[in-house]
Amino acid sequence: MTTFEVPTIQGSAGTAESGASSEATEAAAERLVDILNDGAAAVLASIGHQTGLFDTLATLPAATSEQIADAAGLQERYVREWLGGMVTAGLVEYEPASHTYLLDPAVAPSVSGPGSENLARTLQYVALMGAVSGRIAERFKAGGGLGYEDYPGFVRLQAEESGSVHDASLIDTILPLSGCIDRLRTGIDVADIACGSGHAVNLMAQAFPASNFTGYDFFEEGLIAGRAEASRLGLDNVRFETRDAAALDIHDGFDLITVFDAIHDQAHPATVLRNIHEALRPDGTFLMVDIKASSSLEKNFELPWATFFYAISTTHCMSVSLSQGGDGLGTVWGVELAESMVRDAGFGQVEIKDLEEDPFNAYFVATKEATGVAGH
């Protein structure tokens, strides 16, 4: 591989014409090298999560690459090279005299364990975006987008990511925002739209056996996983149905409808929201979880993960909508537009709530008025 160094610009004609100073140009080049290194570290961190290396390192004292590879059941040569990347990224400490490696104790909580604070899990999206980037670049010219089937492993990745949040917070923290806990205990009808692998539906069905739950999704791969999990758990109050939310066509069928981080992916989100309103019974509740960002770009300048939001939108969320001839709403539709669209769907009462443990999402709680007509 060709080596390189950060270029030094000394008053080139291009710099002069653009009005940029050589110092500013050098700073820009250094920024891009930082991005190059951080992007590479993200891919390596993703591998560290998938192979269990971070979890292994979290249990070990300072150890050689051979010891780490043995403990993880992996090939030493690959492990050693991976460790080199993690050391130079500042995530793993290295002692040259003993040739030993140690996961920085301050880093360990963010890269290991099953909890939602494990960001190494989230870094898998970087590798996924890279895998489809060439095909997405083609869409810039040709239009349209990629279908869900074009993202290998996405269902598994999404299920793993959302599962850690739902395992920790869904029953005790998220669902209470709906105000429906007492009714769930006595027995109501609940639907989860775009349920994916169905883990959230199964968790709710397990926690509230008196209520009945239905998970809807048009992607069969996820529903198969949901049915299998329900069977393992012995649940008889949950079912999964293959259906596009844009063609839901149910009237007064549910008391509570949930959607977790999925409305912005829909081909026709306004239609889906209207269908949800129609499917709720009078006084029914809609709990929508979606990205916590602004609809205005300038208000996202200080959002720490804004670039990631726009990137995952370009490479996945917007693309899968456009592939269906959809609106291409995108990940960063923003809380302002989200609230407006929920109201336009017919909901007269909409509250936006936050959870301290989930800075990525906003929680929208909407009520279908007894008359079924907002504002009357």
C-alpha cells in the first residue's frame, strides 16, 4: 500500500484563487486524515464486537496476542493486527517490553457487554454503510434506492441494537410513557407497526399476558425470527402478520399502537400515520419513537451524532423509501416535522417526551379523540 503524509500547501494558485489560507487548507487535510483513521477504527471496532474480542479483553488482565487469541478462540495473526489498530486508535493499551495488551478500563463500558451503552455494536453500521456505498453512489445519478434485501445482515444488526434498548427499558421506562400500563395489565389490543424481528412485541406480550399483541411488517425475514422467539417463550397472546403499513386498512381495531424508529423509513409515512389513526379505537394511544433531531439543518450543528444520522439516512433509511417510489423522508426528518405529521394524521393531542437514558430518540404520545376527528 502506498504511504502518504498530510500535504503541505505553500501558496498554490488554487489556494489563492479560492481565498483559503495555506493554514486552513492544511487543517482541512488533517481533518480528513482524522476521518480516515476514525472510519478505519470504526470498522475494526465493529469486528471487535462481532468476534467477541472486546468482551474477551474486558475479562483479561494485560495479555499477549497469543493469550488473547486463545481466550477468544480466534486466529492469533488476525488478532495481533486488529490489536495494532486498536492501540493506535487509543482504545487498547500496549506494553512493548512484555508485548502485552490491555483494554483501557475507561473504554471497556463503551465497547463490551450486552447493555445499550455498548457503542461497538452501533459502529457496525459504519461497515454496513461502506458495503453499500458504491451502489448508493449510483443512485445519485439514476435515482431510486436500494431495497431492504440489498443490506446483508441489517435485520440482525437492527435487532441487536434495538434489543439492547428494549431489554433494558421497554417495559419499565418506555411503555409507561404511553399511560397505558394499567390497561395493559387488565387486557387491551396492541399492534406494533414495522415490528422487524418482533422482539419488542414479544417482550410486551410476555410482560402483559392479559393483552393481545400483533406485529406487522412486510419483511418476512424479521417476522420469521419473531415467530420463532414467541414459540420459544411459549407466548399465545402474540401473532405476526406480513403487511405493508401503507395498506393497513383496519378500523377501530386497537387500543394501543407502537412504532419504534420506523416511520421515517416508510415509503409513504403520511399514509401510514393516517392508517394508524384509523386503526385505533376512540381514546386509543399511539406511541411513536423516532430520531431526536431538528428538521432544520442549522439546529443540528451541535448534535454530536448528526453526521451519522445524515449518513445512515443517505445510505439506508432514505434509500429504502425511494426504492419503493416513496417520499424519501429520511432519518433526520426532525421532531418539528414529525409532530406536524402526527397532528395532520388526525391526532389532536400530541406530547413529545424525552428519556435521559436515550439521547438518540424522541418519544411521541398521541391520543385519538373520542369523536375520531381532531379539534372537534
